[in-house]
Amino acid sequence: MDVTEVLLSAQVVDSTIRKHAEETLKQFQEQNFPGFLISLSGELANEEKPVESRKLAGLILKNRLDAKEQHRKYELVQRWLSLDVAVKSQIKACLLQTLSSASPDARSTASQVIAKVAGIELPQKQWPELIGSLLSNVHQVPPHVKQATLETLGYLCEEVVPEVVDQDQVNKILTAVVQGMNANEGNIEVRLAATRALYNALGFAQANFSNDMERDYIMRVVCEATLSPEVKIRQAAFECLVSIGSTYYDKLAPYIQDIFNITSKAVREDEEPVALQAIEFWSSICDEEIDILEEYGGDFTADSDVPCYYFIKQALPALVPMLLETLLKQEEDQDQDEGAWNLAMAGGTCLGLVARTVGDDIVPLVMPFIQENITKSDWRQREAATYAFGSILEGPSPDKLTPIVNVALSFMLTALTNDPSSHVKDTTAWTLGRIFEFLHGSTVETPIITPANCQQIITVLLQSMTDAPNVAEKACGALYFLAQGYEDVGSTSPLTPYFQQIVQSLIDVTRREDAGESRLRTAAYETLNEVVRSSTDETARLVVELVQVIMAELHSTLETQKLSSDEREKQNELQGLLCGCLQVIIQKLGASEPTKYAFMQYADQVMTLFLRVFACRSATVHEEAMLAIGALAYVAGPSFAKYMPDFYKYLEMGLQNFEEYQVCAVTVGVVGDICRALEDKILPYCDGIMTLLLKDLSSNQLHRSVKPPIFSCFGDIALAIGENFEKYLMYAMPMLQSAAELSVHTSGADDEMIEYTNLLRNGILEAYSGIFQGFKNSPKTQLLIPYAPHILQFLDSMYMEKDMDDVVMKTAIGVLGDLADTLGSNAGALIQQSLSSKDFLNECLSSEDHLIKESAEWARLAISRAISV
């Protein structure tokens, strides 16, 4: 077969030819995988062939080496490793040969594929000669070979972790890259490839950044590259600086003054892509200092291990004016464009980070700019002043801001009503939202919203909700935070007199013709949900009436026939919003007996609607409707049983939805809700549910984040059906045991892995807890005795690892109590023999966390009863 022909046919417009070509490639791959890869690599390396077929050959090759899904990636890696050595050598030779191709596309594709192969082989100690042969290429004469090789080194650093490359080779890579970046490198493409490669190689440079001479040299070359005549090189060099700022923050002190001079020149004079990176440098320094100050609570001793250098504080007098200048460089249509990002937005974002870093110190530096520009005739000046104000509201203390806000508030309400510029209105509504988010609520000493101004605020916001979509969306946001601030007010809320009016206005917004623009409809429903959540008993009757309104809206989405895929997507989104709204209403009304009773008259109708939404069968809606059903089950209690025959098939569908693992996770949570509602009435459905849950756990296709909730769901089921859980023990317990063993050894894990491990441990412990409590006082408790030693060993090893978070600690000490409580004297002796139960208990009893302490008090009682028997 002529591979070239097939590869070209696979890219034509005519779908019949294209599909035939794709099918041919698929068959070739299935019949002779090694031959398939060899012919692709040969195509890529062949200078005679058209660039289109070469590029696609390389792309297909790359996709046979890597995938987004973990399990698929693992399969591809194993498949490559199991190929014959001669086959792999032939492919790798073709790839390396392509780096000297005359075609830039072929070279670039080969670079990416080489890096993917290296990502698989270097950790296995294979292809040890690769880096050496790449480095010998760098010293070759033709610039295009040098460029392709540097690009490959860059991709390689992106693919492998630093540990698999030894320091000697790291030094050589960095030397080659930094030499390629040098100002005396005549070829622009080479210098650009080198600068981009350094960006990826920075993570390998720990040792080099600890050496003063090497670090000075790297920093000098990077700073020189920011002055290159070539805009792409300047941008790439600033990207390196941003990365250095966050990776090597503690090494920046000697260079910070020079970096300030370079960045401020770029922000004021350079092209936008470069200026944006120059601002990003300061944003990344803010991020570092915010993290350090938060972690250490600002209590630094002189010899603290993690010094904060207070770069931002020192740079303030020069940094703030530079950022304020950028605010005047807005773009005409940035409010309508969702993905907009420009100098003014970057400058405002950075200003907000500066405010969070230095707090009160920023206020006197920004106030003069606001006062000077807020009343100017040019909209740019008014908008910039408003944006500056909105940006500094998080960080400084309420004491510092409240007096200013009190003066500014009525001015801003007037601007939101009367300013001729839509830009100014947009930013004003956003700023009001920030005021309500950070300076209003039960924790704030001096209220900024008073009986005197409450009515005006609401009137203006509701009026703004009829403005252009982008302004209306920001007004909804402001109302959201206004309502949220009243969530903990108790029995009377200042919003009560306006409740009906607010709800009606929000419903009107959702029905606007243009509600699809600027996320307006979504914002209106989110705000409606918040208004319901923060409402009090005084308006409960109106919330009950709202049920019918939302039901009618949901009903009308079900009446539409024959939709295009675009309309179907919009319908799904709307159904999702409406189901989400009903969920909030159900939770609100279910929280007290009288309102719960009032809601239950609609339960059948609501459930029927949810089932009809499922029948439209789309994953996004599934999720919202599923969550709403969970809330309904919680409120309906045992009477939810009547819905199970119709609902069960959708529950099964959700539990089998591996692809959209969030849907699967949500469904697992709903199984828990239903267990709590139905208790032993769920028994007829348990065989089916347990079978699916066990299948989920043993699948390597399901995302790992769903596994912890499945384990805790075992606990929910056991609590609901008690000793009837007996027949599942032989399946569930070994799964719990093997997961427990996995979750104990965490040495060398990163933060993300440790966080996941703790979620997993907590799920396992919740399962054990539910099983022990479910069997309590049953004649069948002795069935659990064989599992006790393993559980105690699990608790011991977690205690020894010393990396439990508070949640796990509370659940773990609870399980120790459950074990003693359910097994009584059978557990007493085992607990006394266990290595660390006593120490663990004492540690929890003296915990600062009152929940852990409470759990431990209970466990101590249960254990002492078990031992004294």
C-alpha cells in the first residue's frame, strides 16, 4: 500500500475518501503494529515526500506514544516498551535523521516525537545515548539543525522529570541552551528556540541556580535576550523571567533592581505580548509573597528558614504608578469579549495582587489617581479610576477602606445609573460587587449597607439588570454578594421587603432575548439561588410559590421538538440551571418542618420533571438533575421509595458513566443520600448498586477521584441495611484492604498525591465506620472479628506516617471507637496489643480541633467499656 497516498487522502475534504483512508490506516495498525510505526517514521524522514503526509505521519506516531487519559497512556507506554529493539532503533534513527530536514514542519514534528519517546525510555534507563547525540548536533554548522535540536531539548525537558537526567548532562544541556541564547548568536530562529528551551529546562537547573557564577551568567543572558530586536525572543525571554521569579524566588535579590528597570521599560514602551509578560513577572512575585506570608502568618524571626524578601513592598513607590498607567490602555470592546486580555486588564489584576501582598500601604498610593480621574470627561480616565478602586478592595483592612467606601458608594450608584459610557458602568457594577464581597457581611464591624442606603442600592442594581448584557451580568454579580452578606442574619433580613421584586427582576433577566450573551442567564440563576439561600422565614411562602415558576420554566424546555445540536446544547444548559435552582429551593424549604410540608405537595410533579429531563439523556443535565434528586431524597425521607422503580435505571446509568466521571461521582453521592432517606427500604436495589460500585472500583478506566466517594458509599449502604450487608463483606472487605495498603505508603509523594491519599483514606475509614455501626447489636457482629487486626494495623501505619490531615484524623479515631463499640470484648484485647492505639488516642484527646477531641472522647469511652468487660 502507498502510505503517502493514504496519509494525503486522510486530509481531504470529501468525507467518503477521508473515512476510507482512516479505515485503511486503522487496519494497517491492527494487522502489523511494528510495520505501521516503521512506515510512519520512514515517511516523516523522507525528504522526497510532501510535507502534508510527513506531518500527519509524525502526528499519528506521536499519538501512539501518549494520551491524556492515564490508563490509555499506560497501555501505549507498555506497548512501545514491548516492541522489538531493532524496530525501535530503526524508528529512532529516522526521527533523529529528520532533525536535519529542510522542512521546518517535519523538523518540528520530529522534535515532539523524540521527546515523547524519551519520556518513555529515559526513566527505564533506555536510549542513554540520546542526549549526547543531540548535544553533538548543537555544534553543527547548519543553523536549521541547531534550531531543531534546541527545540527537541526543550520538549525533552518538558516530558521527563529532572531526576532521570544526571547533573552532568543537565549542565551540558544548559550550556548548549544558554550559548544558543547569546546575543552573538547570529541566527534568530536558533536564538528563539534556545530561549524557549530554557523556559522548559529551568526546572532542571536547581544546582546551577545555587551556584553564584552560573546563576549570574544565566540571568545575564536572559536579561540581554529581553532586549533583542526580535519581538518573539523578547517575549520568550520575559516568559523565562516569570518562571524564574516563581521557581527561584529566593535567589532574586541581587537582580531585582535590574529586572524592575527592564520590566518597567517593557511595560511602557514594548509591544503588548512582551509588556503582558513583564507585568506577569510582578504578578508571579506577588503570588510567591502572598503564599509565604499566608503560610507563616507574617511572624518571621530574623533567621527564618523561608524568608520573604518583601520585593513588592520595596518596589511599591515605582511599581504602583507603572501599573496605574496601564489602566488607561483599555480596548474599546473588551467588555463584550469573554476571553479578552490586554494591558489594562493585566495591570489591574497585578494591582489587585499587590493590594493583597502589602495591604493598607497601597491605599495612599492609589487614592490620588482615583480622585484625579474619576470625574474626567474622557471615559478611559473614569473607567481606569473605577477599576483601580475595585482592584484594591481585597487586602487592605476594612478600617482603612470603609471610610473611603462610604464616601464613594453614592457616587458609584449614580455612575451606574447615569454614566454615558457602558465601559464605566460595567466596571462600576463590578466594583460594587467587590465592595459587597469584601466589606459587607456578618464579620464586618461597621456596616456599609444601612437602612438609609439599602433601598437605593437595590433600586439601582435592579435597574442595571435591564442594561446591556455585560453590565447586567455584573449587576447580578453585585446582587449575589449583597445577598450572600445576609446569609447568617437570623430571622430578619434587610432584603425581605424587596424579596418579591428582586426575584421577579431576576426571572425577567433569565427570559431576556439576549440572556445568552456575557453569561447573563447563568449569572441571573446563580444570583437567584443565592437570594433564596440567604432568605429568612419571613419570605418562605414566596419561595414555595417560586417552585411553581421554576417548574413551569423547566416544563417548557421539555416541550420543544426536533432540535439542532446547537439548540440541544442550549436546552441542556438551561435545564441544568433550572435543576440547580430547584435543588437550592428544595434544600432551603427542607430545612424546617412547616416549609418542608408546604414543599412536599409538589414533590411528585418535581420528580416527574426530573425523570423527563433524564429521558432527554444528556450528561450535563444528568449531573444537575441527579444532584437535585439527591436533595429531594433527603427532604422526602422514606416516602422517596415510591420513586425508585422509575428512577433506578438512571441511577444505574450514572454509575456506569466512566467517561464523564463527575457524573459518576455525583451519582455515587446520590446513592448515599438515598440510603439515608430510605434506610432498609433500599434493600431490593442493593445487589444492583453494589455490583456496579465494585465494578467501578476494579475498572482502570474510571478517574481516581471517584474511588474515595465509592468507599464511603459502602459505609452509607451498610448503615442503611445493617446486618443485611453480610453478603457483600466478602467482596467489599478485600477491596478496602488493598486500597488501605496502597494509601499508607506516601513517602516521596507530591502535595497533590498526599491530598488524594488523604481523601482515599477518609473514604476507606468512612466505609469501615458505616459497616461497624450497621452491624452493631446484631447477632452477626462476629463476622467482623477477622477483619479487625487488619483495620488496627491500617490505623497504626497511618499514625506512623504522620501525614494525616484533620479530617482523616477525626474519622480514624472514630473508627477505633466504632470497632470497640461494636465488637466489645472481642476488640478489647486486640486494641491493647496494637502498637499505637494508645498514643494515637492521647494525641487526639489533646487536639486543638474540637471535632477531633469530641470523637476521641467518645472513642475513649467505647474502648474502656470494651477492655473492662
